[in-house]
Amino acid sequence: MENEQLTFEFEKRPTIKGFPELRWTGKRPYESTQYYPAQLRERYGEEQDGWINKIYWGDNLQVMSHLLKDYRGKIDLIYIDPPFDSKADYKKTIEVKGVGKAESDISSFEEKQYGDIWTNDEYLQFMYERLIVLRELLSDTGCIYLHCDWHKSHHLRMLMDEVFGADRFVNEVIWHYSGAGTPKGCWAKRHDNIWVYSKTSEYCFNADAVRTEYSATTVERFSHAINNVRNGVNFGAQSLNPLGKYPEDVLDISIEAPSASIRTGYPTQKPEALIEKIIKASSNPGDIVFDCFMGSGTTQAVAMKLGRRFIGADINLGAIQTTTKRLLNVAKSLETEEEAQLSLTDDGEDEAQDDVKYTGFEVYNVNNYDFFRNPVQARDLIIQALEIQPFPQSNVWDGELDGRMVKIMPVNRIATKADLEELKANLPYKTYERRKEEYPGQPVEKITIVCMGHEPDLKASLEQELSDYKLDIEIVDILRDKTDLQLKREAEAEIVREGSKLVIRSFYPMNLMQKLSLQKDYYVEDWRQLVESIMIDWNYDGVVMQPAVTDIPDKKDMVSGVYDIPEDAGTIKVKITDLLSESLEMEVE
């Protein structure tokens, strides 16, 4: 309980005369945050040297506020690939297993993972707050890499200057790639920007770790040992560095091929080769790498391969499931490689100890978002569940419910007093003044605020600031009142014990089946066609799931559905994850 009251204040950077500052409507200082507790949900693998990696499902601002307690100033490398404000809805292709594309039109469909659609002011405030906390987490020898593109790169660099200081700019790295399509009337956009900033001048940069091969012409030219003579002075014969060419700030790295086995199907997935360069250049083995816009888990997967510790976070449940599956496959592959190495060399054990890999990881919740697979769906689901009459074109209200004006607060985090600023700025005060005169002593408006958790004094704060108008304010907290709502149809399954076998006889993922039913000639012969993975903990302690069985088949294969029960099994917990990344968890005595 004591931890829940912790508040962290941030150092305010001094105002510098003549320093340009980015402004936007509703810009609010972010000077402190409170501690948010996390709930451990799942554990895979074991600790290594007293450390186990961590994945968090939740709003990354809350996740980072949680991390400040133990990791303030201790993160060695931060890489983030945040939303680009691209005005696009990113979709993932869902493919039903065991259905040939030539045989049926319903073998796949597109499912929205998240939307990258913002107002400019909302986007800038979102990023501003997160960069402030990221700076607090970064160590004095660390670097932060912010990956963006032309949509907001100019704004984001100004934000980085403001938060980290223009004197802490290290590099602008260009990721250049090839792509299909030819635009009309402009140059083809074939690069992203990566802003690199540090916290001090003593940051880590391992140039030798990311050197590249010299070109053939350079090797040929230097093979003749040309003397370096300038202004009549002989500086001696030049030679090439045996480790290769010094790294430059333009990285020519191809996007992962669509058919590559490493592709997860997650939108905006970045190539491992790009992240490998960044991690090798700006961290050392054993360092902590952090990515709070985790997506498909590329940063975490590469960090695991390179012997770095890591922490990741994402609000999207699909990202959590995709990353979990990916990390389990990476861990399995590393263990296989280590076994092969030990069998081939007499001193392989010593070599393996020098090359530590941190393969264990835990999955946490910060707050509770079990209602929504992704925030894109949340607003519409809330409107439907509460039977709100929507206002599609209102700048202030989301709709009306029983004569009350409804405002839905951000659905991917708790509501704060700062979130009320936009509402207060847009209230119809002229109308309120008129109502106040016509009906003295009566509320000028009845307001219902819908939120996913909130600061304890949220209502009192709004009532006090607008006390002249005597507003009738009601708070509907979805997290608290979730028992009264049916926001999604739960999956169903029949799991039985047949002798020494655990048998899954059937599985009905209701949301997925509803989406498939909209397809023409929908038919699935085997429930396993709809399953992405099955995890089983043979001795569930009632709190943390520690799967001993991780049945994660290849894209074309299906889960087994039948498993041998060990003799020491106690309470069995089964987690079945469908193709939408939604999971059913059941206990079997």
C-alpha cells in the first residue's frame, strides 16, 4: 500500500535565452508522476545471474512510472519506434490454419491492430510526456534512439532538444531501404530518421562492434601500400583497419521479406539487422535495453540473442502475445545452439559461461485492460456496452446517456486531472451563463465521465474548478464497474482428463468465430485451426502461471491438443490463445 502512494518528481530543465521551443495548443508541463503497481501474470524460464527479463502489458506511461522505483537512471539503452502520426490504421492478416488459399476465400482476413490517427496537439503532448519519463530512466552513460519518419521527425527533434538538451544530440541516423511503388510528383520516400541523444557526454558507443566491410575498390587501392604524402611530408603508408570501415550514419538495410520465417505478421515490424546495429553500438553484454513501444518484440528478441537484459512494454495485447511467442522461440533456439556448442568443444562450458544469454522472462499487467485486445476498438465497445447515443461530430462530447452528456476519457490508461484540460477548454460557457441566469441554483449541465480508472480526486477537482456553474458530475469507472458490462464474448472450451492425458476436446473463440462468420462460406473442420498457441502449467499456484508446456507450432502446423500429465501434477492451468491473440485461461483439478 505504501508503494502506491509514491510520487516521482522530475528535474525541470532551465530556460535558455534564445532557445527555440515547440508550442502547441494545450501544452502542459509534466513535472511528476505517481507509482503504479504491477501484477505478475506469467513466468517463462529461470533467472540468470539474479536477473529475469520483463514484459509489461499496459499504458507505457504507467509502466514507466512503475519502473522509476527500481530503474531510475539505470537503463543503458532505449530504442523506441513510437506512432508516426501516419493517419493510417495498421492491420494484421489473420490466416486460418489448414485452409489452402486456393481452396477458399475465407482462409484469411485483415484485423485492425491499432490506429495511428491523432490530432497534432494530442500527439505532441503524448510524446512529450513519455520522453520526459524516458530521460529519467536513462543512465548517465546511456543513449536513446527515437525511430520516426517524415510525418513528425521535425517536431520530434525539437521535443528531444527540449527534453534532453540540444547539446546532448549525438546523431541523426538514416535507415535507407528499398520498396515497391512509384509516387507521382515527389521523390520516393525510402528512409526513416532515427534521432540519437544521450544524457551526458560520457555515453557508450562501440564503433568496432558495428564496422562494415570496405568496398572492393578501397581494398584494391590500399593493397598497393600507397604512401600518404601531403605538402611534401611523408606520413607513412596507410593501412585499413582489420575490423572494417568506421560506421557511418546511413544504414542500408533491407526490410524483412514478407515470406521470411522471422516475419510475425505484426504491422510496422522492423528488421532485426537494424536493431542489432543499434544494440551492438550503444550497449555492452549484460546491459539493460528498454523499448516501451514494443510491437512485435524485435528489440527484445535481438537483445536476448546478443546477451543483453531487456524490459519491454505495449498497450496492445496482440503485441504482448506476439512477443511472448517470439521470445520463447528465440530462447529455444539459443538453448539448442548452446547444447550443440558444448558437444563440439571440450572447453565449451567455459565459453558458454562467458557468453551469457538471458532467456527467462516474466509478463506483467500494469492496470487492467482485459476488456480490449487493442485501444482502437475500445471507444466503440464502450458506447455499445453502455448504450450511449453517439455524437459523431461533436468537439466536446462523445454522446448522450439518459439526459447526461458523456465524455469518454483515454481508454488505454487511467484518467488524470491533466486529461480534463481539453474538456474544460471546450465547454460551452456562454450556454452555461445563460442557463445559470434562467435556472439559478440548478446544475447547468449533467456530465458523465467514462474512464479506465482515475486519480482519486478527479471529480472533486473538476467540481471545484467549475464551481460557479454547479455541474452534476458522475464518474463511470470501467475497471471498477466491469461486472456490469459485457464488452466482449468470452471463449469457451472443453478440457478433460483421460487417464494420464490432458485432452482439449473443443475450443470456441467467440469473437474470432463471429468475425469468420461474416466471411462467405465460412467453415472450419478442426478447432485447432483457430489456435495460435497452448500453454500449460501443471502446478499452478493460483497467482503466477509458469508453463511447462509451450505448444507453439509453425505457421502451417497446428497445436497437439493432447498432452501427457506428469505424476506430480496438481492444479493444472491451461491458456489457449487464438489467432486474434485473445486468450482463454482455465484451471483443471
